[in-house]
Amino acid sequence: MVVLPDDQYEQFTKNMLREYDFIRQHQDEMYQEGDVVHCILVKGQNSQDGVLVNSEGGSYARYTAYLPAAESFLAEQALLEENGPQLREISQEELAMMYGQHILWAEGGDGIGQQAVFSNCLLSGLDLRGMQFNNAVFRDAVFEKTKMQGAGVCFSDFQRAQFVDCSLDGLCADEAVFRSCSFVGCSIRQAKLLHCNLSQAVFKDSILAGTDLKGSCLEGMTVEAGVLEQADTRNVSFHECGWIEEAVSAKEPALEMGGM
């Protein structure tokens, strides 16, 4: 963060395309990493608001975004870093509403419905049996005593999610991402986890009897005091990078044919 005297900050906000020494001095902090753009925050000593700047190697504010209530935003971020994200608890009623919106979205209605996003949510004691949440987002979610027998979550993102005492028998989760997930005291019998990313996942006191893991990535996956009896582990991979490359290359011919 760059804090300027109030008069200099006012001058900067009125002339952002001028070259500034303070931007030149922070050039190395502004860059793009995948889908994430790293910026600097510029604000005045007594201003509550600020400006996000990405100079892309220059010494002027090439790309900018106004950040209202910057002081409050910084305080919230500091609190999150100290205490971790706060989970938002989902009720059965809210779950039903999100499910209805997700189904409409999945059916491809023109501007109808909304993809279900449960990131940083607590799903405790909820009943998802038979629900189809394919392509939903569950990153960093916590599931406690959740019933998900026969549910569909294919292509969904569960990265870093936690499952405790959950019933996942018959779950259909083909090509879902369970990277760095933890499963404690869960029943996952006869589930379909084909071509899933289970890298660094931990299964403790959980039963995966008869679960189909064909073609999945199991790099760093651990099973502690669990049961893998009759689980199908044909064609699994223990090298995540190579597994991802193979998955991408396998889809390329289909994309080429579709464009003909």
C-alpha cells in the first residue's frame, strides 16, 4: 500500500496517466499470475477510499479501479488473516432455494437461475439426497453429518472442503475436484469418483468399499484406518501434473472435431 499526503493523492486521482516515482518504485509488485492480478493500493493519509493500480511495468496508472471504504476493507482482510474465513451456515430452506436456482441455471435458460456456490459455507445436518448439484462450487465448505446419498456433483469444485460424519454412499461425482479435502468418519460406499482429482486428500476412519476411482489422480492421497475394500483403482495416476496434461490432451481432438 502506498500512502500519499492528501494533496498529492488528490493530484494523483486527477492525473492518473502522468508518470509517478512511487509507481516506478513498486513496479515489481504489479503483475498477473494466472487469473490473479496483483495491484498496489494508493490512498491519501486521511482518505477512507483508495485506488487499485496495475501499471503493467510502466510508471503510470495504466489500469485502475476505485476502492471505496479502503480502510474498512483492509481491516476486514487483516481480521480474516488472523482468524480465518467465517463460515456462513446454510439452512435446509436456503438449500432448497439454491437447488431450484441451480437446476434452472444447469438447464441453460437464458438468464434464468444461478449457479450454486457454497464456498466457505457450513452445511450441517442437511439432506442433499438425490439432489443434482453438478458443476457447483463447494470450495472450503464444511460438511457435518450431511446426507448426500445418491446426489450428483459431477464436475463440481470441492477444493479444501471438509467432510465429517457424512453419508456419501452412491454419490456420483465424476470429474469433480477434491484436492486437499478431508473425510473423517464418512461412509462413501459404491460411490462413483471417476476421473476425479483427489490429490492430497485425506480419508480417516472412512469407508470407500466398492467405490469407483478409475482414472482418478491420487497423488499424496492418504487413507488412515479406512476401508478401500473392492474399490476400483484401475488407471489411477500418482502424478498430478501429468494427469492434468493427459486430461487436457484427451479433450483436444473432440474440440477440433466440433469446430469442423
